[in-house]
Amino acid sequence: MDTGHDTAGAVPELSLKLDDQLCFSLYATSLAMNKIYRKLLGQLGLTYPQYLVMMVLWERDDVTVSEIGERLYLDSATLTPLLKRMEAMELLTRARDARDERQVIIRLSDKGRALRKAAVPVPGSVFCAAACPVEELVQLKVQLDTLRERLAAACG
């Protein structure tokens, strides 16, 4: 696949064939990844977005909605209903910050903390499903992170 750059800086005309599109490869891979996670997380009673929130909280509890949003690249309009459902599931609590009423603090409940132990096998199961060397997955993750950063910079 052509990188789209030549020495003169001009971008060549690229194919409109579906199978030539990087975005489609990312999309189709995301669908396959989500299918694996759906199976694994169903056993935990979590959706993938809920799992992401839990991972943020397992790393560092007692954070604001905006901090979770920054980590997950989600806005508060997307996060708020998700967090309300998770609170109803008794995985976390939501409370206004006493120092700044505009901020909502998210804390793990005992049930949310306990769920961490059940989630420990998930990354290994995904790794096994990928069926490739760990070095290859690490390199792919670095490349995807770099691509995300470049695309974000291009969006302004």
C-alpha cells in the first residue's frame, strides 16, 4: 500500500476499492475484537465501554468524569448515561465534588473492586485469540497509538 507521500510532497490519487482502505481494515478488525470482548465480558456482566471505565478506575480510583473522558476519548454526554447504568449495577458511585459542585467524582464500590479479580484473565484470553507473537502485538499497538496521535493532530 502506498503511503500517500512522495518526495515532492504531492499526494497521489488513492484507490476507492474497499479492500484497499486502511479505515475499513481498522473497522473490520475492531468488529472482530469487539466480538471477542463481548464473549469474554458477557461472563463478567460488562459491555466493552463499561470494561474500559472499570480499567480506568482499577488503575486509579476516585476520579472525575472529565478525567475518565480524557483517558477514554469520550465526552461527558456519552459517559454520563454509561456511568449511571454502572452505578445502578452497584459497580461504582457518583457524587458531586464538595469543593467544586460542577465536578462529579467516580469511585469504585466494593463490588467494582471485587470484579477486578474476575477480569484478570481477559487480556490473556484476547492475546491467545490473536494468535501472534507478543512482540508483534506490542509493535502493532505502538503503530496504532502513533496513528491515533497523528490523526488527532490533523483534526486540530
